[in-house]
Amino acid sequence: MIRSTLISAAAIVDHRSEGATVSAAQIMGLVASGQATSRAELSRLLGWAPSTVSAHVQELIDSGLLEESGEGRSRGGRRPRLLSVRSGDAVILGADLGGHHARIAAMDGSGRPQTIKDITLDIAAGPEPVLEQIGDALDELRAGRPVLGTGIGLPGPVGLDGVVVGPSRMPGWSGFSVRQWLAERFDSPLVVENDANLMAMGEAVARGPELRDFVFVKAGTGVGAAVVGDGRLHRGARGIAGDISHIRVPAGGDQPCSCGNFGCLETIASGAALVAAVRRDGGTVENTADLVRLARDGNPIVTTNLRFAGRQLGEVLATVVNFFNPQAVILGGALAGCDLFIAAARGVLYERCLPLTTQDLDIGESAAGPDAGLLGIGRLAIDQGLALAAS
Ligand SMILES: [Zn+2]
């Protein structure tokens, strides 16, 4: 039943309308998040003609993904018919993994988390024990319900085939196919992505369709980025697009990097590098969370190092912004909670970029918050399910 509804809905994926590339997931996302409750609101938010919106909505209703749920308040004309998502009890399962924890969720058919759980793990234990633990936790959340999609976010580079490629902080994972492992356990569309890519798509869900071209930077224990163009994740030829961590920065000097090179951004602006730098300067820190806490207390060793790291990140982002001309540069991850880190990066962007690129550039903290990765899994699982059904 689910497959047949997806097949009907797939007909409108990748449809071009009034110059904009659209997907059924965009309409589903707006309705599910409560940003749009009627055809008129969808038309306003998406900038499409009412007749175009009505046609798409009718296809989604016919395919069983949307339903009409009563009438809204009239603004002078006929009362609008309210729209809501219809997914029965089917769920999307998602797990966003970090080095020592994972945030997992069961989401409804529109990618909205219903149940969220935080679990602890040790990514250094290697892929099989970690994925077993995640699989068991997801099965528990699933509680026997049908699954529309399953997704995992990983804190390292992931190729298009779902294989982890040379991660800095995931010993034993390089070359492991997470997609194959998931496929053997979950019979559903699968999403296996780098965490920054997922957070970027979560940001797109949280901010709505007006945000179309942006760079998302995840600044946590590691540093990574993702690129979204015209509302779609840009993965590149092998899935590694946006990985800024191994771009060389002048201040990197001859600092050895996990990639075998020297002076990469990761050796200066990642949480791990900052912890090491603060310790070298005589500070007492264990992890990235300590850095954030001490920065808020105004600890001079921490604030000096964070400002310096923020400026180095800004140097790399200035090149990216000049090249890509995004609407926004959005920072997520633990270090994005430090205003002075963002301010230092912003300062360099204004210094180094062409005025036309920074005139309306939004540089700031993620709006999606800690659920960004899960929202991204929901969004990509819906896209993936529709694409699979169409093939
Ligand atoms: Zn490197």
C-alpha cells in the first residue's frame, strides 16, 4: 500500500514548475511543519500559481499522502479547506551519530519527530557493534510499525554508495558499507549521509522554502560543511562536496593532520584542535563542551583561541562565499553556540568577500537546533522513498 502511494506521488517529483525545481517533499514538509495549512498558504510560500499548487496537492491527496481535515477561517471569501499529512501509523526511523552519543527518533510520514531518544555509544568500537546498538534502539522505537524510510548520519565522510571514506575520528569504519548493513536489517528506503549534509537539509526544513542557496558549517569536535543549491543538497561526484576540513590555512603551518597532509583547517578550527591548543596554553579542558562553557565565562585562554580559530574558518569560508554566492552561511555544532567564534568568522567574511556577495548575506547560528540532523534524515528519506518508487 505504502509503495503504491509513493509510486503515485513520485509522478510529481522533479517536476519543473514556474522555473523552480520542486519536490513533493517540499509541500509535505510545509504542511507537516505547520507552516502551511491550506493551498493558499502553499501558493504564497512557494511562489507558485494557485492552480499549480492545487494540481500538486490533488495528486498528493489522491496518492494518500495528504488529506483534507476540515475548514479554516475565511478571510473574506470561501473558507479554505485545511490540509494535513496522512501517514497512518508508518514511521521514518533516524539516528544521528556523534563520537560518543546518538540522537535517534521515530518520525511521522512527513519527517516530523514523534519520539526522540539520546543514547550513549563509542564510535571507536567500530561499525558492527555500534550499528547493532543503533539497530536495536531503532527497532524499539519502531514498535512493530511499518517503516517508510531509515536513515543514519555519521560524523565523517560518506561516499554516494553509503561507504565511509577515511574518517578522522572513526577508527575501523573506513571502507565499511553502512548502506549495505542497513539494507540487511531494514526493508525501506535508506539514507546514509555525513552529518553536516543532514544538518543542512534539516535547516532547509526549519527555515522553509525561502532558503534555497546556502552553506552549512558544522563546527564541533571536527569541522565540516555542506552545500545546498536551489533547495537541493549538492553531494558532488563522489559525495564529498563541502568537506572544508582539509583545506590548508596559512596559520596551519606544518601542523600534521589526520589526512597525512599539513596545516589543514581541521588542525586549527576543529573542537579537537582547540582543546589541544588551549591545553598547550595552560588551560584545563577535556572536550568541546568545556570550551563552550569556559568561553561563556570569558576565560581568556579559551576566548583568544576561539577568536583565532573563527578567523581561520572565515578565511576558508571567504573563498567559498566568493565562489558560490550563497544567501546564507549557517553555523551549527557545539562551537556555533559561541558568539565570538561566529563573530570572528563573520568579520573575516566581510573583510575578504566582494561587497555584492556580503550585502544581504545572512551569517548566523542554525535555527534547527539539536534536531537538525534528524529533520534532514526525514526530508531525505521522503525524497529517497519517492525516487525509489519512481524507478
Ligand atoms: Zn587534513
